[in-house]
Amino acid sequence: NQSPGKFWYSGPMFRYERPQAGRQRQFHQIGLEFIGFDDPRSDVEAITIAWDLLNELNVKGLTIELNSLGSMEDRLSYRESLISWLKDNFDKLDQDSQDRIDKNPLRVLDSKNPSTKELLKNAPRLADYLSDESQKRFNKVQSGLNHLEIPFNLNPLLVRGLDYYCHTVFEFKTDALGSQDTLIGGGRYDGLVKILGGPDIPGVGWAGGIERISMLMNNLIE
């Protein structure tokens, strides 16, 4: 069925990484999926629903970080330039970032290492490699959010952790939970359904950690 649809979901998840405060081994997510919609307005709608949800829960100190990963062709062009720059600065990178250069260089942009983050300020920017079509699409997303008076910050280093994302990516953050500051994250994933064996249809969505949001709500109550 290739008819467009919107879906809410929630359920248990498990992570492989070492548990931390706000990052439990077993956790629960609430999420939203818009399947079959490729218009930039669906990106705006998905972000708006997350914004309204967190504001309804009275979340304070909330910010939205926004970026565009462009099309696959855009990223391939950028990837070559980024790898070249990373190899030129190899000795200045932290170990994890060095290990990622040949595996997933875009993930280096998401490094939490302070010295690497500082170094990356001089790295090539994906925004400079977006096609005219990708840039126009991203401009429409920004225009839609501005029209709805939803504030956001452009973050050229935001890539998210999964390779299937394209075009719009976003994260909702708060300053009230320390290092585990992302409450909701998501973006566009055109082509993912096909990778999983389904038809080649577009999609956009997000997921939020229920425990992390609950921790924040408990802090507000206290």
C-alpha cells in the first residue's frame, strides 16, 4: 500500500552502549511517522507536532537544532571533501573520530570530544555542497517554521546517528538534563522503506525518549 499515512507509535527499545543517566539499557520511545509524503511541508508538520507536544508538557529551556543533509548525490560529493580534510588533520582528531574516517566520516561531525569539536569549526560545510534543489527544499522548511513562529538554530554539524537520513534533520534539546540533552530527534528518510523491502516511498518522522522526558518533568515538579 503506497497511500500516504501518518502513524504514532510507542514501545520498548534496547541499546548496546553502556548505560548512563538518561541512557538506560532498556528504554521506551514515542514517535511519529509520515509515510508517503515528500513535500517539505510534511517536515514542518512533523517538527511542529513535536514542538507542540513538548510545550504542552511544559518543557523549559527548549531549543531546536536544524540542518539539511541534502540528497545522496550531495552527500557523496561532500563526503570526498570531508575525508580529505579529516585525513589532513588526522593527528589532531580523537581516537573515535580517527576510526570513523573510512567507516562513516559524517559521524565525525557529531563528535562530543572538545578538541575535535573545536577543530571541526574549520571543516568543510555540507551546506556548501547542497544542490540548488536541496537548498530550495531546506529554505521552504525554514520558511514554514518561521511562518509558524517556531524558533530554531541552524547547526551545520548535526548529522544524526543513522545513515538513512536525508535532507531535513532535527533535534529538540533542553538545558535541564546535562549531557543527555536531546529529547526528540528525527528527520527525513526517503528510501528507507525500499531498503527494508517495501516500495520506494518517502518518509519523515521522529522519536523521543519517554524516560528522558519523564526525568525532565520530574525535575520540573520538584
